[in-house]
Amino acid sequence: MKNLKNIPQFKTDEEEAEFWDTHDTTDYIDWSKAQKVVFTNLKPSTQSISLRLPTSLLYNIKSLANQKDVPYQSLMKVYLSEKVREELPVSK
């Protein structure tokens, strides 16, 4: 069994992020003992972006959203999410 180092105390999230950017977690954590956790009520953080679309594409998206009785931005998120899931390798 490997002797694990103590994880230092951090004053800020930025300080902790800098630490983990330059250190290997296996020196501090025995990942063989890790357990899978599901956070059922956790909402993913979101970020606003500015996106330029051709007018005709936006019109078509809004028309589809109207037919489905959903907000057009929600429909765009669903479509983007589905396509990204198709393109990315399956993670386990």
C-alpha cells in the first residue's frame, strides 16, 4: 500500500485548482476505495453565450419549437445535447 500525502488546506477555490493542476491525485487519494455517488438534485451550471445564426436557421428552429410548444432555446439545447452525445465516445 502506498503512503498517501495529506491534502493541504486551501484558502480559495483558485488556490486549490492551481494545486491540482500541478499535482497527481494518486499521491493523495486511494482511488481504489472510491465509491460512485449520484447527486440527484444537482442542477448543472449554465453559461450565457452569444451565438450568431443565419436568420433562416433561427426562423426554422423557432417554427419547430412553436410546433412542439416548447421555448426555442430549450429546443436548441436538446438538439445540441443529442448531437454531442452522438459524436462523443461513450463514457463509462
